[in-house]
Amino acid sequence: LAFNSSGTKMYIVGYSSDTVFQYSLSSGFDLSTASYNSVSLSVAGQDGNPNELAFNSSGTKMFILGQDNGSVFQYSLSSGFDLSTASYDNVSFTLQANNYELGLAFSTDGTRFFVVNSVNRLVEQYSCSSGFDLSTASYDNVSFSVSSQDADPSALAFNSSGTKMYMVGYANDSVFQYGLSTGFDVSTASYDNVSFSVSSQLTRPQGLAFGGGKMFLTGRSSAKVFEYDL
């Protein structure tokens, strides 16, 4: 689950179809105005079980996290946030655990990215010496355990400064909030003792996104996106 900066475009990656789908919102970050663009991109050639996607701020780079290969794959869009112009860069990066990584999030400048390892219940931190360029990626040997909050973490997101991190998990169907004393450095993270249950709307939540003073979730139990006010 991802949006462009204005919330007028929304993207979903399908675990079953191995495809990214593009939607338009006539009013930014308002799901009641959403419609399907009839635009999609198959990523089956890279991974048979894609779990998460992310974009850079201009929408000219897209990233897919694949469970089959335990890797992140990089794509270019010649027109920002226009999926019809997307192509695979033939660039990928194999993750530390190489399996069961589900969530994916980048720092604002793309020099760091983070994944959720659902088996070890860790948020793993990686760096790119050139922002949003996976060919320059490396593991930081830095991770943060979220096991005390959820036994099956599935997605994560950050605020723009990286001083807040949010994780959603299968086990408790809740979103958990963390503070980072240094932005986008999970070695400085701690749990804020703040959480929000979404179990009344969906179980097995996986996609998580924020924008326009709202939070959005999707999951494997329902082919829907849910909108929450903050």
C-alpha cells in the first residue's frame, strides 16, 4: 500500500496476482473518491510473492519487496507515479535473512531503508550510499526487536523526520508506535506504549500508510483499504 505525496494516486501490490495496481483519488487521501485506473504492472518476473512496495518522493523510482527471493527489486518510472511508464532496472538487493521479510519503508532521502523480519520479529536497517539506488545498498548490522508488541510483525511506516515509527502485526491486529531519538536510526528506537487496534475492521493487516492526517491499512483477510482519522 502506497500513495503519492498529494494522495491523488494509490498503489496496491497483490500477493496472489504478483501485480501492482494503480488507483486515482479525485480528493487526496479520501478513499470515498477512489477509482481504479485500469493500469497495472506485473512483477512476477522478479518475485512470485510480492509483499510490499515503496516509492521515492518524485515517484520516479519504485521498490518491491519479494518474499520468494528475500530481495528488494528496483524499478524506474519515466513519468512520476505513472505506473504505465514503469520498467524493471535489473537491480535488486538480497536481504539479511533472505526470507520472511514483509514490510518495507525508506527514509525521506532514500539513504536508509527498513524491512520487517516476521520470523525474528525484527526491524532491520539498511543504507544506500546513493539515495534510492539499491546497487549501493548494504546491511547496517542494526536491528530493533518488536517481539514484545507482536509475534508476527507485517508492515512498518515512518513520519517524515524518522522520529516516529509505526508497526502493524498479524498476531494482535494492531498498530504500534515507537519513538527514535535519532531520525531513521532504529538503534535509538523505543516503544511509546501507544497502540491502536484495527481488529474490528480486518485481521492479518499488512499494508500501512499515512498521509493527509490519516492512516490507511489493508490486509490479507479482506480485499479492501481502510481509512482512519488521526
